[in-house]
Amino acid sequence: MPFIRALLSILLMAGCFFLPVTRYPDFGRSQTEKVWQENWIVAWQQKADPAFWHQAVLLRKFVLAGSEIDLVRPKKGVDVNSWHNSWSAAADVRYMQRDRSYQLNEGGLEGRERESSLSFSYLEQIRASEAWSKVPPSSPSDRPVIVAVIDTGVDLHHPDLSPLLVPGVNILNRQEAPQDHFGHGTEVAGVVAATWGGLRREGAVGAGKIMPIKVMENGSDGEVYYTVEGMEAAIKRKADIIVLAQGSWTYSKLMEEAVQDAEKKGVLVVAAAGNAESDLNGNTVYDSPLYYPAAFPTVLAVGSVKNNGLHEPTSNQGDGLDLTAPGNRIATTRLGGGFTTDSGTSFAAPQAAGVAALLWQRHRDYTPGQIRQLLKQTAQKKPGEPRWDRQKGFGILDAARALSGKLKRDPYEPNDERHQAMSLSLDQEMDAVLRPGDRDWFRLELPCPGTLVIHLRQNRGHFQKTRLFVENPQEKDVRSYQLQGMNQLRVPVERNDVFLGFSSPAGDVPVSYSFQVNFIPRADRYEPNDRLAQAAQLALPGKQEVIEATLHKQGDQDWYRLPLPRSGEAEVKVEPLTPRFDPVLLQMPQDDWHNWKIDQHGAGEAESLRVPGGKGDLLFSVSDYGGNIISEPYHLVITVRPAIGDGKDHSTPDKAALLSSAKWVKGALAGGGIPDWYVISSTREETVTFLYQADQPVKRLEWAVYDHHFYALSGGTVTLAKGERFSQTLSLPSGRHYIRVRTEEGGPVLYQIQLKNKKWKKNRR
């Protein structure tokens, strides 16, 4: 038997035992961190401060709009919070932000279909073939209109794509070609080519070309930094249009500056609105707002519709949506040759990019803004549909109308009366003309009280006697502002409908103007509570209370103080109302002054902490992972649960309850994967049996046994009815061993547990 035990130990250490060998994580005050937390983006005023490199390692850098942009990683042992707080306030640093992951906006690789089910009906839906005859004939001397596909690369050898390609770049490894090994970028490029007729026997019309920019290898390794570096590389290589079939719900200052830089340099950015998030049962969790970068005002944001023109439920909707295109079973080129079909907003956006390229060949003097406006003005809308709505934007892409259409200087007329108000979207650029004696009305909906930040630009003429009226009919509130000399206006507003009316008196000069509206939520009633010393005092509820609060400024951190119950436990849960919010809970434990950060889930998902009752208060804070302003409020759910079992917290091994022989111990599983831990301590080799009795039914009870190094020795799952027992017998050497039980079901789940042991009997030959 000693030989067998020695062999068992060797197999465990080698990771070859038939049971999963799992190293349980550290149970100290370590925190669950995001994948991308260790990489940071630092934007310098000009060049990096040499002193900075004592604490960080440079991974790569490039220059954006005259500013050095570094991708860095804090050195081992550096306190990240102190490092960030210190350097973000430095005079040479414009901003610091964590690098974030970007994901592809497709329906899923497993849904790709082969050529047997090909259909190019989407080209008829956007009337592409009718547009081809309106494209001016090209000559070898014509400068091509280049669409940069910033993605997983492109299949450089695909026979239908290679004639349309111009040299690109592999951002991940500049020594290698931007060859696609995954397939997504090849499919996006194929849709661009299809809108030009490039997948026909006759070949493509016009002078369009595709530039492959590789910023991902497998679709799951996307990052904001690499995407922006790819955008800058495309601009330097004379791209006219950038198509981004990727993104996330999280705001990035770096990406905002990148799309602004592209606009200034005459490059149109087209981006997918993003695909809705669903749970395992197929129920929609979030389908709004749009992904970034699609949500930025100067980006052409493209959602998707079904083959019948109705909204595609898997497509994101909301503020900033410009137009839509078909997104279901889109036929395109396949990696390795031939064709396939795929679905998602990833394949709606390149249709708009392809049509924009055709349009630019007809109107070579147009700006990106004018191309964007003409595509929106000529989009398809059925009679009776609103001119703009959250599901279709300004309508479905119409290539034929765009190629034959003329740019309207004021496409929102008639909107002279309030009842004719044009539906207005937050975070969307609007271009209009105000004539003498004219009035332009716009209407928008707000999620909560706050402040409108209205950015104004006079394109032709000047705001001399122009006034802006802001009306909130529900509140019977009307305000008037003189716009002369203004380029930004801040207006406090209530929730619900708000109307904006631009008015010019008779005899004034016409003015062509642009504006966009951003929204900042109002500070909640618990402010100021930005610091620990300002923690807002909360009352302990009888059972449960829901509190509504906001993160209304950059870097906002809301501190709270909650008295703990004398017995039982208190649970604090932060529930986001938007996927733009990635909550972080910071607990100040009672026993010391070291922070305990809780950040186990992603954007739009709840975070919670549970604290056993006792004397004193719980001090905790709520913040956003990226430190961003969140336009919608969040809910803070406080629940008090009475003591069950021994009323103590056994959720980590350092709080494990001692399990002794022949004594039933009552317990209650909290559910949601929160475990109960028990410790077995023995001075000799023993055969032990632990029994679990279900005082409440449990569909999936997970159990595991660990040694003192927290290597898994045994484990499994069982289903138990009320009153049913489960037992497991184990032969263990001397020392400390741990038993963990847990369930993902909702708690509490009542049970009893008992240990039986007898002396280890050696085998006899």
C-alpha cells in the first residue's frame, strides 16, 4: 500500500490521474481580474516620460494625431491602482485606460454553410445590380477607391479576391503577410467585392480595391489597441474607407480619437452595430445600445434586417444607428477558395462600405460626412414608417437610389412645427439648414434626468440671431438660448421626451449647421460619496431594498456604508441596466484595511458580495471597470437573510467548518456557485465516509475533495430528492483534507453533512 500511495502522489503531481487535477486558486485577498487588465494604453502629450519605465514594460507604440500611444504592462510587484492613480495625473499623460477586447459581430462560425445553399438575394435587396450601371467607367489612370478591411486578414490567394487586393499589413507581425487563417476577414472582404459585382463572371465594376489589414488571428484575440493601430496603418496607405466588423459595448477614448482622426483625414469609417447577447436558452439579454465604434457620431453605423426587410432580432438597435442592410445567410467568399454563407451585422456593414466606395467614384469631391449623409438620405423606408427609428435607423441600404440620388442640404424637412419634429438620436451627427424665418424641430427620448451636451458647428453662415428652444412638455418646461458665438451648450433636462427647436428670425442670413447631442446622467441623491470618508449611509432593510444610483462623471466611484445584521448575512448586488456598465465592487473588510475587489463577470453582468452578520458596518464602493460615464442608472439590491445552519460563512477554505466523526452538521448552500467548505483533520491514515443528506431537493450538487495543497482528489455531481442521502468513501493519508459542496441553483438549499471514519486497514497478501 505505501507503494500505491507513492504512485498516487506521483500521478497527481504529474497531472496524469484519471480524475481532473485542479489547482484551486489562492484564497487570500486576491481578486478576479479581467483578461485585459494587465495591458494598458497610455497616451502622452508628445513623448513618454523616461521615469515611467521604472514601473512598466513597453509592448509596442505608434503615433496618433501627433501623440505617442503606448501599449504597456505594469512590472511584476507594482501596485496597479497606485501606479494608475499616480501616472494618470501626470502632466505628460493625456489619459490612461485598460486595453479592452474587441469581438467579431457575426452569427457564429458554426453556422457557416457551404455552396449548396448559396443565395446572393441580398444584392437584389439592396438593389446593387441596378447601381452597377450608374458607376462611371474606370480607366487605368483612375485612382482607386480603397476599402480597408480591418479584421483577421484576407485570403490573399482566393481567385475572386486577389484581383481586387492592394498591399496591406499584418499588425500582429509586420514581417508576415496579412493572410487570413480564420475566415472572417475573407468573408467580410467577399461581401465588399459582391456589392461591386466582383463575384460574377463579368467581374467587378468601377475602380474599387480592398486593402487587408490583419489585427486578429482567430477572432477571439481582438484588442482596441491593435485595431486602432490597424486604422492608422490603413490611413497611411491611402485607404478611403475603413470597415470594422468588430467592437464592444465599452467606450474607449483611444478609439474615439481614432475615428475623429480618420474623419479629419477624409476617411469614412463604417462599423457593424453589433449582435445582441442571448442566454443559453436563446432569450435576448441585451440588444441595445450599439457597439463601439459604431456608436460614435461620425461612424456610419450599420445594423441588419431579415430577407423580408423586418428588423433582425440578433442585431443591436438604438441611438446612433444610421442604416441597415441584410444580415441573414449572406453569400460570400470562403477561406481556401469557393463560397459560403454567414450571418450577423459583420456582413451588413461591408455592404454599406462597398456601396460607399461606388458612390465616391461618382462624387470624387465628397467628404466622408457627405457620403454618409447621402447613404442615409437614400435608404429605403416604407410609407408610414418614421424617418428615423431605433431598429432601422434611416432605412435599408439602397445602392441604386444612392448612385442616382442628389445630396439634400436639409433632409429633415418638413420639421417647422413641433408635431413635425424629426426623431433625433443621441450620439449621431445631424446636418441641416436654417433659413430666415425657419424653425427646425427635433425630438429625442432620455433614459433618466441629466444634462444634454449639444455640440454645434456652423458650416456656412453664422448663428447671428439664432435661438435654441429646449422644451420638456411633460414637465411644462421651456428654455431659450442665444447661439451666437457658441460651439457647445449644456442644458439640464428631465427624463422622457425632449424637443429641440432651432429658430432664425426673418431677415437673418441662412446658416448650414451640424450638431450632435451627448447625454450625462444627473448625480444621484447619495452624492457626494466619491471617497471612503464620504460613504453614503444606507439603512438596513427588513428583507430587501433596491436603490437606484448613477455613475455621472469620468472615474466616478460611489462609496456606501451599510450596517450589518446581528445574525444571518447581508448580500449586496450591483445590477447594470446597460451592457455599457462593467461593475466593480470594492469591499473594505472589517478585519484590516486591504481592499478586496470583486470583478468576476463582464460588461452588463451583475456583481455581488455576501457578508456574514455581526457588529459593525460594511464599507463598499461601486465603479465602472473602465472608469466611464454610464448614461443609464444602476440598481443596488440589498438583501438580508436570516441565519440558517450555524449562521457562519464557510465560502472559502480558510473559513471551513471542522467535520468530526458521527455528528450531523446543518448547513445551507447559498446557491449561485457559492460553496461551503469543510475540513477533515487526522493524525493517521484513515478510510472516511462523508454523508450528505438533502433537506431540500437539489438537481445538481457538485462535490469535491482536496488535499492540503488544494489538488483535487475526487469529485462529481449528484441529483438528490428531499430526504435522500449521498455518501462517498475515501482512503486518505494523515493530514488536513477539504470537502467542498456547492450548487448553481438559487439558494438557500438546506442540507446536513456527517463524517464517519475507521482506521485504515492494510491489505494482506
